[in-house]
Amino acid sequence: MSDSKKPKVTADSKISRVWIIPILGLVLGVWLVKRSLQEQGEIVTVTFENADGLAVDKTEVHCRSVKIGVVESIDLDPVDLTVEVAMRINTDYLKLVRLDSKFWVVRPRVSGAGISGLGTVFSGAYIELDPGPIGGEQYAFKGEEQPPLTPSSVPGLRLSLIAQNPGSIDVGSGIYFNGNRVGKVESRFFDPVPRTTEFGIFIDERFAQLVNSESRFWRDNGIDLKVDTGGFQLVLPSLDSLISGRINFGVPPGMPEGYELPSVVNSFTLFDDLSEAEADGFKSAADLLLLVEQEVRGLNPGAPVEFRGLRVGRVSQISYQLVSHATVEKTPILIQLNDHLLKQHFPERLRDEGIEGIKMAFEQGLRASIKTSNIITGQLYIDLDYYPDIPPTGVVQIDDSLIIPNVETGFGRLEDSIAALLKKLNSLKVEPLLTEFTDAAKEATNTMKEIQGSLGGTDGILAETKLTITQTREMMTALNSIMNSADTKALPSDIRLTIAQLNKSMKPFSSDGAVYGDLLRTMDELRSVTRSIERMTTEIADKPNSLLFGKDPNTKKIPRARR
């Protein structure tokens, strides 16, 4: 066979159409597998203390009420007895799982913050995801046993408060500024080493600028009864504050407004009350030492120092340790003038800057005195004022402390005077004195009895006097008859004249005469004197010391029978 008749064999470079279908099937399968894996998402493990309310393939994972995954398995660690919950998060939401993300179980809860999770009573518990602000991948977390009150993604100011005495403050307690709620307490942690309680608080972004460098936080103690120079003040809080407690903050009175809070500052002290917060912001302009001889009960550290009713400082300390060579005759009191209050009350031209200005004020008559701020409670305060009538004294310093001159005024001096008077009365020997008065009263009683005995014939004298007057009246009647008779008229004129003169002389003794009236008044006065002497004798017999102390006006007289 010739070469021209041999068949030509050539290789076919084209792929057979038969392979198109298997290749397309393979690509489709790979795409479906990849899509399936993408839809299934990634496994994220969260550790909880228990699995209460959780179920495999039923418990969902939510973020802002949107389902982003489901619980795939629940396992118990036999070593530390913690529960490991494996959750498959959909691929589209894996970007929400970050380094500082938080997971917690939403179930019905009752706490100081209120009641939450009631919707899970019918739908069942679910796991909530709070995405953290920091990016990065992380697939293992420790779950939160208590849900945060405010998600970390919500903008606002988060601070820590350190308290020695937390009181009734707990998670959910409100944060208030001038009576307006601007935030809440999110967490509470007790550190046993320093024995302090740390609160994590959140303040809404709208009110974050209210916190500055001079802000102070203090507890609201619920029903508060304050007793100060203004008297009694009963403060009643709202019902939610009374149940869950509340924290107030602001710049205390007498302090300047601070500047914007630095970003590095995120911790504050939580004070027990407003007075402690004010004391913390106290800036002393001058420390003065006051030496007094009177009692200082009722004058406590923190008591106000006032100048003509304006508060300018406080009592810092009362102790004999303030003076190295202290004696018991004078009590040392350290007072501090508040720089903020001085600037608030007095313009610059009235403020004497420095110690030299204070010394000049002493020379002009500035004195300190202890006065009573509340008579009922006995609270005292320090009053500063000018006394130009008092001779000026030289400036005295003890142990580098400037001594402020003092003067005793008001109730302090009155109390000292009363105490001195009572001391003198106590020193009197009262019992011998009373004995002497008793003896004198007995002698007076005996004397009165003798006088009464002497006057015992008074009734007879009065009877005789009455008889004499009666006889005189009868005699006058007889004389009148004689004078009017015919025989008398027949007598010589000189005899008639004599009888007329005799009649005129006896006329004052008649019932219409002056002598008769004088005799009646004399007898009445004599009766009155007799009764007075009898009452005095009875009073002295009943109460011998009545001659010294007088008769008690409240004593009810017991009637006596006639003798």
C-alpha cells in the first residue's frame, strides 16, 4: 500500500462537549457548598455559669432584637463546672463579633433596676449580643451573668465612682443633676482589699458636658432630717429614689465652675452627703487659731464661720494638740476662711490679701465670738464682726499660728453668768439660814399670839363704846326735850344761852355728827387690823419661811373653822 493511501491521524485539541455537563455540575456543587458554609456562619463559644433557659437548636442569638444565629451545642466543663455554649453566627453578622463584645442571657429578671425580660415568658430565653466598639476577631468569650443596662455602643459618658459607704446605691440607681435624671448606675463591685465599693455609671451623651473638673458626686440618703442654723429641714425624695437610691452631682455652693473634664479622668469619689462634698472642695485662704475660755459643747468641726450672717469659712479642728504648750484654761479652735466664699461675697477692693491684711483687720477691731445658731439643738457657730469700742490688741502668734482676738457675747456670756450665780447659790449654807428663819418665825408667831391675847378685850371695848354712844344719844334727846319745853323757855335768857351752848357742844356726838362717824370708822379699822393680825399669825404658823420667800400665789388656802 502506497503512502498516499495511509490514513492521517491528528490529535484533537478541543474538549469534548460531553465533559461540559460534569464540569458545570462540579462548579455548581462547589458554589453550593461554599454558599452553604457561608450561610451556616462561624462557631462562637461563650461560657456561662449555668444553662438556665437554653436549648440546642432552639435558643436564638439576637442583636437589637434581630436574629443573627442559633445555639448549636451546650457542654458542661467537668473541671470548673462552667457551661460552654457553642453558637453559630450567620456569616453576614460575623463583623458584629469583636474583641470587646458582650453576651448575656435574656430571661425574666427582677432587680433594683426594675423588671426586665418579660417578653421571654412566652417566647423563651435568648442570648443577646452587644457589639463592642473595638474591631478585631475573637471567637471565645465569657458571658455576662447580669445584663448591662446600657449597651456599650450607645454614646455617653462612662465613669467609675469609689465609695467607702455605698449605702442603698445599687445597679439601676439614678444619677441626678439639679433634680433631673441624667444617667444611671450600671455595675457594682466590692473590693475586699481597700474595702471600697466601685460603681460603674453611665451619663447620657446630652448631659456629659455637665461633668467638669470641679464636679462632686454624693449620695442622696432618702428621707433626710437636717438640723442647722436655719432650723429643721425634712427632705422627702421621690418614690423610686427611696427604693433604689440616687446619686447627685454638681459643683457645690461656694466653688467655682471647673473646666472641661480631661479624657484621662474617669474616676471620682462618691461622698456620703453634700456636706462632705463641700468639705472636699474647700480651699483655705487663711488658717486662724481661736483660744476661748468658755465651754465649746455644740461647736463641732465643720460648723460655719460667718461674717455678719455671710458664711466665710468653717471650724476645722478643736483640739489641745493645736498648741504645743496648751493649758486647760483656754480651748484651741482652728478656723479656716474659704477662698471661694470670700471671692463670692466681697469685691476685690474689700478683700485684704495676705496675712498683713488680716493683721490690719485685727487692729481695726475684728473679733471672733461663739454664738448659738439653734437654741433647741444647742448648735454653735463662729461669728466675725468689728467691735470698735473694744481696745485694740496686738497681733499674737503661737507656733506659727495667728491668734484671732475673741469677745464673749450673746448666750455664751449669759450662760456663764447663770452658771456663776448658781455656783454662788450652791456655796450658800442654806440649812443654817433656814433654821434661823424658822426660829425667828416661831418668835414672831408667839409675839402675834400675845398681841392677839392683848386684843382679846377688843369686843368688850367696842361694846362699851357703843353703849356710851347710845347713852349720849339718849342724853341729847332729853336735852332737846328740855330746850323745847315751855318751862325751859320761861327760864332766864342766860340759862337758855348756856343750855344752847351745851347742846351745840354735844351735837358732834349725835348720829349725824362728825365725832360719831369718826368713832364708827375707828372701830371698823380696828376690826380690820384684828383680822389682818389673825391671818398673818395663821400664815406664819403654817409656813414659817413665808417671811423670807413670800406667799406662793398658786397655793390654795384651806379654810379654817372659826375659833
